[in-house]
Amino acid sequence: MNSNPHHTKMTLCCVTDWRRAPGEIVEIHAGGELLRRGEVDEVMPNGTGFWLLADGAHLRTYIDKAEGFELWAAHPIQNP
């Protein structure tokens, strides 16, 4: 049994209300493929897109829901 928290497998949930995602560590998927992991920065007020923070060689990137991207988080993001 591996007790290292960096090797713990997490269950991911698809997030439909992106307005609740700021500060979350997420995965971005499209066409069933994982494209990138990162932290959500700012989210559009209407929830149609968000900025993923820069990380290493990856620049800060805008993710647009209308382009078919999906946001997956390690736990369901709670509504207030």
C-alpha cells in the first residue's frame, strides 16, 4: 500500500457550473482527452469561460466552454 499523498488516486467529477471554480485545481478535457491540469484563476460572470493560471511552460490560458472544453475537479464543487 502506498501512503504517499502524491500517488493517491482521486475520483474526478465533471463541473457544469464553472462560476464556482475559482481557486480549484482542475483538469481540462476535450474530445475525451486530458489536455491540461491547473488552477482556475478568474471565471467569466456568466460561467462561459475561465482563465487557467500559468504553470511552468504553460502560459495563462483562456478556456471557453463553447469550444467543447470540459472542466473536471477532484470533488464536486458546492453551490452556496
